[in-house]
Amino acid sequence: MGFIGNVEKKIESAVNAAFARAFRGDVQPVEITARLLRELDSEAQLLSRDKRLVPNDFLVGLSVQDYARLFPYSRTLNDEIVAELREYAIQRSYVFNGPIAIHYEERRDLPTGRFVVTSDAVALVTSGEDPSATQVRRAALVLEVNGVRHPLNPPGLVIGRGTEADLRINDPGISRRHAQIIVTGTGDVQTIRIVDLGSTNGITVDGRKVREADVTDGTRIDIGSTRLLVHAPAAS
């Protein structure tokens, strides 16, 4: 029996009779699991000779009827699916950027029994000091990573995967001390510059691979598999 077949047996044994009845004739849990496993295969990106980065954030679009039946059981279902995704990743030397998250949305354009999946590799981002909403609003510019804004105030911050970085991003394509954003000046008269700290994979600013570059409102920075956006707080 193949891996998908084993998954099906595990899920069937993990859910109770009421859970199984809720899905009879509609989208089945094993179908979602199999689709997410295929998503790992199709979206895997080579990191090194024996490791590949795969998505860890999934959005499952369901018809109105399937959503109504599935969503009440989503926590139980996700526990089972996440366990299978992790086991599958170990077998295939896949690497996740951060925690696995599976979300569901109701799609009125989908017929009953059909579903769609989108995915992304979303890195876990932590900061040595969590900025308050007031600090973010008062900053001339902020650095946004995976929807979280970090004020760019003097003297700046170090970005990396290691614990010594000010802004830690759990992305295997990012070095322990990857880059530094240097902020000088005050108020509206500020100069902001990003400098590569000798990282393995370098930095890309507005589509160009650089060792260092000036940073302004609207700058896009790509480090590893993570995109960072610079903008004024009011622009978010």
C-alpha cells in the first residue's frame, strides 16, 4: 500500500463515526490530505544537495456545503493532516520554514465536492523586542515581514536566522547574521541602507542582487525565500 493509502487508513481510524458521516458524499478528509501532500511535491524548492523547502501555510477553498460540514471539525482534521505532512516531509528531506498552518475559506464559486488549495512558505519571524502600535505609527518607515511591521529607527537592526539577530527569520535560506539595516538621522531626514553581512545566499533589492543598497519607501528586499517590504506605516 502506498503512502496515500496509509494516510487514508490513519485518518479513518482517527475520526469518530459522526465525523465520518459528516463528510459522506462530499469532500473527504483524505482528499484534502492527499492534495496537500502533492502540494509539497509540486512546490518544493532546492535548498541544498539533500534538502528542499516546502510550503507550510495552506488555504483550502471549499464550496458552501462542504465548508459548513467540514469547518466544525477543522481542528481535529488539521491535527491529523499536520502529523502526516511532517512524516511525509521527513521521508522526502523536505524542510518547513515555520509552523504548519491550514486555513479554510468558503468559496461560493465552487460546486459541492470540489476544492482548491493555495500555499506559501511563510517563515516564523521573531523580534528581540516586540514594537507597540504607537512605535510603529511614529516610525517614518517600517519593515514588513509576513504581515508584521517593525519600525526602522536608529541605529537599525540585524536580520538573520540566529539568536543574536535583532529580527530572527526561521528561513533555511537565511544565514545566522544575514544582513544589517543601518538607520541614521531623525524624523523625516533619515538615511536607511541595507548591507549584506557576508551571507551565503546574498540579498536582492528591487530585483537586483546587491551587496548593499539604499532603502526607501516601497523598497522590496528578498532574503532566502522571504520577502521584506519597506513602507510608511500609513501605507499598510
